[in-house]
Amino acid sequence: MTELLAIHPETVTEPMTSTHGLVVALIPAFNEDRFIASVILKAKRYVDEVIVIDDGSSDDTPYLAEITGATLIRQPQNQGKAAALNVGFAIARERNPAAVILIDGDGQQDANDIPHLLKPILAGEADVVVGSRFLDVKSNTPTWRVAGQKALTVATNIASGVELTDSQSGFRAISRQALEKFNFRTRGFSIESEMQFLISQHAMKVAEVAIIVNYDEGPKRNPIKHGLQVLNGILRMIGMNRPLFFFGVPGALLMLAGLVLGYNVVESYRIYSALATGTALIAITLVISGLLSLFTGIILHTIRAYMHD
């Protein structure tokens, strides 16, 4: 069940303190020394502990994290955001928090929005709250970035069966119960999409709140390469989590194309009494390939259902 909550940041004017238990913020960071100190200091106004998982930074990120009072966890080498968050989740579970905030260390998200993300969690209204850049708050997000993010959101929504307006937002709050369910298998930056699959798998309640973002700084990584990496991760997760969809839909389309070509071959033979051998071979190949893909999807779907019973 997905519930969309459009809460404008200006509706909360004072820091929200939790009477429900410990609140922890996790910040995965890789070479973010320009912004990490500011993010930590702002986050500390709203949470009980800030944990920075330094993912093999070569700059002053770990030094700044320590002197600003964060709990620092250092990865010996860069392993990607998913691996960093898996480490952070394991440490957070030891704290037994009431809620966990996930925020990036690049300064694009406003830590002052933390109370809006925490509110549905602490009120027991949601298991996961996603900070959406595309609700009712205007920002300076570049048009090309909006188009790319929305395309990835559509793909993730269709594949996972969970509807969000911003599937790629890294600014999130999760409950203690949800914390137990999250362990990422993907690598790189498709973990937000994988989280959406896990939300669907475990029937979690998810909500969205509007957040403010700042894109004054240029992108750290190539946006096209980043988008393709996320898309590749989505396709891998479809194959693992929805094999019937992943193999069945292409299989059905191949079979349909083969049957259409086959019909044309039969009609051509009926009218001209000549067999279009090449077209007939293509039609047969398409039908056989489609059947193989469809049956592969059915078999993998059955195996997956058996393993999860």
C-alpha cells in the first residue's frame, strides 16, 4: 500500500524531538569533504546519532566527519553505496532505534527536512518515508535530470508494483521494523530501486513527503553512465524478483510477432502458391524463442514462489 503525503517544508518551523526512542542518521560518503561537515551538523539538530560510512574516500571526508561529532565507520576501499549502507544498517540495528534517516553527504538535500520524514514513521503511519523532489515543492533541478529521474521512476514503479513519484531519492526515513528487512544485494547506485522491490516483497507501508533540493553544484559523475547503471540494476532485479514478468512479457511478444509473420506466410502461399521460406523460418524461430522465454519465466516463477513459502 502506497500513500503519498504532500507536506510542504514550511509547515514545520521548529526541530522535532522524538519521544519514541533513538533516531539515527546514516550518511554514506565518498569524497564529500566540501559538504559533509555541514550535512552532519544540520542533521545532529534532529537525530540522536549521526553515523558516517566512509566508502574509501581519498580526501578529508573521514577527518571532517570525526571532528564534527559523527560516528565514523571506514571502508578500506570504495565498494559502492549499497555495501556502505549494509554496513550502516548492521550498526544501526545494534542501536535498536525507533527510526533511521538516510541522507546523502553531497549537500543537495536539506537536513532541515528530517522532521517531515520522521513524522509518519514515529506516528506509526508508514514503514518507509521517501523524500520526493517531484511533489509540490519547486527547485532548481535541471530539466534533463528531471526527465531522467522520472523515466527511472516509471521503470521502477512498473517493475516493482509500488507507485512513487521519486523512486531514486536517497533521502529517506525507515522504521525499526523495516530496518530488519533491508539487506541490499545490488552494487552501485540502484539501491533505491532495490528498496522499492523489498517494500513490495514485504508488504510495507510507504509514504512520500515533499523535500527541498539544491543542484547549484554540477554532477559528480556522468549522468548518462549513472542512469544506465541504475537501469541495469533495475533489469537485474526484475529478473531476480519478477522472472515471469521479465521472461514472460518478451516471450509473449516474440510469439505474437512469430504468429503474425506465420499468418502472412500462409496467406502468401494461399494467394501465390509460393512458400516464403525465409519469412517462414523467421516466424518459426520467433515462436520457438518466445515459448522458451515464456516457459523459463514460468519455471523460475514457480521456483521462486516455492523458495519463499
